[in-house]
Amino acid sequence: MEKTGYSKTAVKILEASLPLFAAHGFNGVAMRDIANTVGITAAALYNHFPGKETLYLRALEYAFADKVTNFADSLSAAEGLHGRLTCMIGFWVETLAGDVVLRSLLQREMSDADEQRLQLLLDRLFASVYLSSRDTLLALAGGRMDAHLLFFTILGMVLSHFQLAPIRRRLPGSLPAHEEVEVITRHLVTLLRDGVTTTP
């Protein structure tokens, strides 16, 4: 067995299914499509995953689980509120910049708005990141803002940076550095910490 707990064939299935789901959505991919991509029979595929929904959720967990664990460890090790804020934003920037397939999957799920899949996605993946961030968000909000809204404002700012990239790159002022994780993270941390205006 692989260190993930999956056999080599199961890992091949998970890794093959992710780009297919990202490109075509949950409803646009059949189990036979995944089996054909991996080079196995549909029956062999069902031996590893009993249905498409199970495979889909396992694929999301496979793509995201290590990132969530690393985030929780990094956040607990970060020093001070500024360090935790940098860690939170850096996590989302690095995750969304570095994994185009995962970013596409998340965007598809938000577009499809299937209640059951969204709830499972939230329960298994997002909830742990949100809960790990809550104390930092409450401290950041300081009673002036809603910490729940703040979480999604931060996530929205990061996600929009990549969603709007085709436009952003074609406008004056665009620089190659604007694609770098450290630059994006520093920009958003400064924005949230200091605001935009320099006058009271």
C-alpha cells in the first residue's frame, strides 16, 4: 500500500480522475471515462471505488488532505497575529496558485451548487481550515468585523486574483512578479493589515 493508504492502482485512479472532474465537472465524467484513462476495466475501477460520488470525494481528499494538515501545523507554529495572518493567506495563495486542477474543481463545485456535494466538501475539507483559522480571525476582527465574513473575504480575494488573471495580465502595470506566491501573499497581508488609504 502507498503511504496515503491507497494501492498504486487506486492512486492512479485518483490522479487520473482529478483533471477529468476539473475539466468536465462531476456530471460530465462517467466511470468508464476514468477507467479508460487509467487503462483498466470499469469492473476493476468499481473494485477500488464503489461509485462515482465516493471516487470524487476521495479524489478531493487526496488532493487537499495533506495541504490541510500542513496548514494546521504551520498556523500553530506561526508567531503573533501578523505571522498567523501571513500563514493563512499564504496557505490559500500557495494552494490555489500551485494546484490548477484543485482550483478548477473548487470553482466547478461553486458553479454547480450541488447541495449534497458542497456540504460533503465543506465537512471534509473546508471546515477544518476554517476552524483552525477562527481564533486568528476573531483576533483580527477585534469585535469590529464578522470573523465568518472575514474568512470568505480573504478566500475571495485570493481566488479572484487567479480567476481574473487573463484580464489582469493584459492591463498596464502587470508584472511577472504578480504571479509569485510571496508577492501576492505580501500584498494581501499589507492590504488587510494597513488598508489602502494613508490618511485618516
